Amino acid sequence: MSTAFDVSKARSHFPALQQDHQVYFDNAGGSQVLSTVASSVKDYLEETNVQLGASYNVAKQSTDIQDKGLEAAAKFMGAEVDEVVIGPSTTQLFSNLSQILSLPPHSELILSSLDHEANISSWVRLASLHSHTIKWWTPSPSSPILTPSNLRPLLSEKTALVTCTHTSNVLGTIHDIRAIAEEVHKIPGARLCVDGVALAPHRGVDVRALGVDFYSFSWYKVYGPHIAILYASRETQKTLGSLGHYFHTGQDLSTKLGLASASYELVAAIPKIVDYFGPDKQKTWEEIAEHEERIQAILLDYLRKREDVTIHGVAEADKRLRVPVVSFTVKGRSSKDVVEAIEGRSNFGCRWGHFYSKRLVDDLLGLEGCDGVVRVSMVHYNTGESPCGLGACGWN
């Protein structure tokens, strides 16, 4: 691990981590919040909580804060302000997008069965409403990774939309989105929509470098408040309709999908999230990846030694292949019972279930009718002592 990463310093920025009552192993469901974020929300509500766009001084100040929030959000993912919109959740943003996305008649939609339902249900509904055809992108259960090679047989001249996750919120597997985008774009007019929710807390996102058409993630998974962001390339935006009022004639994504804007006080906090990663964000992300590789290795090494445990997804702690979201099942034990046993003997908070990736858990992993997997999801503020202690609390 790089000695440059100081986990104690990182933890000092999170008020919840200064308490001894809980070890957070459910970060994929929502990370803890930076102290600067909480203060920013409070300050906005107390000092500048007015409607935007008016000419009086406080309104000007509030509008400027919102503009800076949107600028910081766009820059964080390598986009321009007119290419992003803030909304309540990734699920809602994809749902809104599906309402203004126009596809040719009798199009084919390729949907990944590894995805969180946020990046599935809206497209299933769209296909049903307009009589499009759905093709399911389902890799082998023995190697549940999305690749250009297992996508290629599904593509055709009728392919209009491909959807997939950047990282599985159950398996922790990282997919090569740039290579997938290149494969998709061999089909004229085909677009790629990526769910980046499970990747964004662990790696930097650059939508330009990825070559995607749509990309979304949620800030409450990235140490911030409960809002999300959606990117749509300028070229793709030309084909989008609008959910805005008829007199709103702007062509930027916020006008088309903003729907009276996101919560002002939460947008105001986004620059604080961006600032947390420092001036050299690439270096920070590299240090985080190294630290996370080390802490997940402790857990994965322990699980591999148990003959009664099945690790779902990549079993090696390779930062190139996975993030520290580790899911497993125990032979002869329900996942619910395992979690309750862990939590009954410790202050560790992990989780069991399908985590809205029900098609993956039920169909691909073959756990339909069960209570899903045990998921231990860590981020950079978890320490080497925490995952090591998981085995000590046991479930025997």
C-alpha cells in the first residue's frame, strides 16, 4: 500500500466515524457524509435559502452558489455544465431520460442482467411502450463479467441502446467501459448508457475518456448528500426531447431534465465533495485504490480459506478488476442468519439481500427463493483492522 494514504486523516473528515458504536460495512448502500458537506447544507439553509434568478442580493448569491455547484459536479466527471443535470437519484434520472429518449421504430435494446434495476426497469418500460425488442446481455455464471466479446453477438444494425453497469453493486467487478463503448459505437446511431453508482466512490470518472453517451451516479454514495448526476453528451442531446415547460427553450440538459432543479442546499454542497479529493485528484484516487485493494485482500483471503464459503465474482483483491464490495454465501446457512450472527457479536454493520440487482442474484447466481448474498461493502475510510475482525466475530 502507498504510504502516502493516511486513513486516519481521511477518517477525521467524517463526523460519524468519530464515534465508537458502529463499523460501517454497508457503504455501497450509502457512504458517510463529510463534515464540510453537512456544514454547507446548514449554511445554505440558514443564509441563502431563496428562489434562484431574482435580482436582489441574496438571490444573486444563491444563484452563484448553484452555478458553482453544477460546475464542480460537471468537472468532477470530466463534463461541461450544459452536459449534466442534478436529480434526486440515479433511478429517477434514468426514468426521466427514458421519457425523452426517442429511438427508431422496431429498435433493439441490449440490457445487462448484471445491473441494478435502476438501469433496467426504465428501459423495459420504454421497450414495452414502443414495441422495441429487448436482448439480455448475460455473461457466463462462471465468469460474470461484461466484455466486448460477450456483447458482440447481441449487436445488430437495429441496436439503438446498450445499458450496463460500470461496476456491479453486488460483485464489485469493474467493467472495461471504454472498450465496450467502442464496440457499441461500431453500430451507427447506437448509444451506451452506464450506471456508475458502484464505481464512483472508488475511482475517478472521466466521461470523455470513457466515450459514453449517458452516465449517472449518486452523490450520497460519494460522501455527499442524497442527490445524483446524469451526463448526456452534446451529440446525443440533439436527439432528446424535453420534460421542461413549453416556454423553457434552452437546449442544455438541465433545461430538458431538471424539472424545477434539484434541492438547492444539496447542490451547494457538491464543491465540498470535490475539494475533499484535493488538487491532484488522480493521485488521490490512485492512493485510495491501493488502500482499498489492501483492506479487501484481508477479507477475501479469510473467505477463501473457508470451504463453506462461495465468493461471488472475482475472488482476488486486484484493484484493476474489482472494488471492495464483497458478496458471498455460506453453505447450509441463510445469508440473513449470517448477517444477524455477525451483527449479534460485533458492532459491524453489513447486509444481506439482492440490493436491487435481483435479476443477477436470482437468475445468474441461482439464488432465487433464497435471501440473497451477504454483502460487505467498504470504502477508503475503512481500516485494515475492520475487515480482519469480521472473521473473529464469526457465524458458526
